[in-house]
Amino acid sequence: MSGSEGRLKRAFHLLASIAALAGLSGAEAQRGQRPRMDPDNPTCPLNPNWSANREMTFTVQTMNGRPVLLAEGMIDDDLMPRLRAALQNFQGDEIWLRSPGGNARIGNQAGRLIRDSNMTTRIPAGWACFSACNFLFMGGVVRYVDQGGQFIVHMFTHTGDREVIRSEVARGEESTVGLIGEIEQQSALLASEDNNFLLRMGVRRELLTDIMYRQSAIRDAQNRSTRRCLTQDEVNRYYVATVPWAGPAPPPRR
């Protein structure tokens, strides 16, 4: 082997090592290895693969000869026109999701649009769908959570911002009472919307009472857990997935 070939080979291995480290959590899940778990949220991986895109992007990829719409990134305030255009231009019926969540009400609207479009939704191995992404996923007429895919929930609430609470408390009793009343009212509205949405999508309401509403809305010294990853048994038991996982699906793009 020449010196030039040796340098090229070493460079190739270095780049491969960097790429492997950058995508460790997703790669572990795709290979069937157990990813490193989050000590504060022990049911979830330490670094869920839910995309760093600041707004959700849509791309089409062919999987086993079929087109699949990939939806990746934050559920932003301006999602609906992009989602509507993506669905209108898409020549398939399946959408794969990975997202850290975002605007819950926009997520609700997006889920209804996905249902009206008769789409199938999937969380493939190594991908994570958290918070408002749950609504997009549950909009699917047919829903799959593959082994190694993460459907992650938390407690929906009007505000989990302690700085807002502290500033209102500092302003006095009247301001604090007003803030508490607003949180109670808005949280009750969100709970009602969540319940109605789940029922319309065919998900058991016990998902809310058994799991979602049992999660802490605000991390504190006693309880640092703020999210919960459903097991395959729970995904099936609460009808989050309409089709139980029965074997590997095509791997996600990344």
C-alpha cells in the first residue's frame, strides 16, 4: 500500500468514526442495541433522535419501491400551509415522523389534516416523536410504532415556566391568583381538547389518565422526570398504534 493510499484509508476511518459518534443513539436503536438511558427520564434514551430542525421540513424518499413522506423538526406556528402543500403534492399515503414537539394546538390541527388526508403514520426505528408530535402521529388512519421507535409523552400544561411564576408571585397576591386562574383555565381547555382529539382518533382515553397526566409538568428537586417513553405493550394497549409491530420496517434515512 502506498503512503497516499494509507493516508486516504486513515482519513476514511476517521470520518466514519466521527459520523458514528454523531448518530450514536439512532444507530444503536437501528442495530437493536439498547441506547444509553436518561437518568432523569429512565424510560427514555438520553439523546432522543427527534431532529434539530427549527421548523418541520418535508421530503419524499422511496422505500421498497414506495414513496414515503418524511416529516422532521419542530412543530412551528407556520406549519399548516407547508404540511397542506406537502400532502397535496405527495403521491403516497405514508408519513414518517421525528420531532421534539412545539405548538400543541398546531399539532392538533395538523393531526386532523393528516386524518382527513387518510394518511398512514409511522415512527421508524431510531426516531422519536415527542409532545405535539404525538398529535400528528395519532392523526394517522393506520399507525405504526416500530421496535426502537420512540413515542414520548409528557404532561400538557399552559405554562411550565418557573420564571413567569416567580415574577408574578413577586408582584403580589392578586397577580399570583390571576396567574393561577389563567393556568387552571387554559390547562383545562387543553385537557378537554386532548381528550376529544384522542377519542376522535381512536386512542384510548386512559393514555391521558394512566400516563400523560401522571407526568410532572415542572421538574423539581424531588422529581426530575418530565417525559415518558411508551413501551411496545403500552403502544398497543392504548391503541396508539393500530397495527402491532411484527418485524422490521425499512430503516430511516438517518
